[in-house]
Amino acid sequence: MLHPLDKTSSKEGLFPCGRVKDEIEQKTVIFPAGYKCDHCIFQLSWKVKDKYYYTCSDVSLPNNGVYFDADTYLQESISNLALIFKLVKRSLALLIQLLSAIGLVLIGYQVYKYWL
């Protein structure tokens, strides 16, 4: 039995939902570590008054359920940020060169105009 991460469920896996009218509620669950399944069915059941309702989803958990590696994600994010900073630094250097060139042209124009 899976329980929501927000710890709102009872030992039996029951938790309240539908408390806020006209809004979507969501719950996040994590399969046990090492759980592997190439083709499984995830079933959610709920009870309204005295009637049970069910919904099912096809689930695939290859690689022992590992989809997200936080360390790799963090390293890739840092690498991407470093690349962005390099690009910004290059862009600023080019902008400074361009502004310098424009400044030299304006100074040259002023000198030329002065000597006429």
C-alpha cells in the first residue's frame, strides 16, 4: 500500500480529498526503493458515502523505479549555468567593444567636425 508523501493518510491508506470545491487536489506517492515493474496497474479507490469508486493507470517502473537522479541533475544544472554565464560574459565583452567603437567613431566625428 502506498501513502501520500504529505502524510495525510491513515495506516489503512485512507486520506481526505475533495475538501476544496472547484479545485484540483493532488497527492504524490513514491513506490518502495528497488521496486521494478515493466507493466503494472496502479489502482486508486475512493469511497463516497457507501459506494466505492476505482480508477486505474498503466505504470512502468524500469531501472528499479529510478527516474530522477538528483546529483546528476544538479551537476547538469551547474554546467548549464556556467555555460550561460560564459555566454553572458562574452556578450557583455562584445557589447563593450561595440560601445567603444561607437565612442571612437563619435570622437573621430567630433575631431573631424572641429578641424573643418
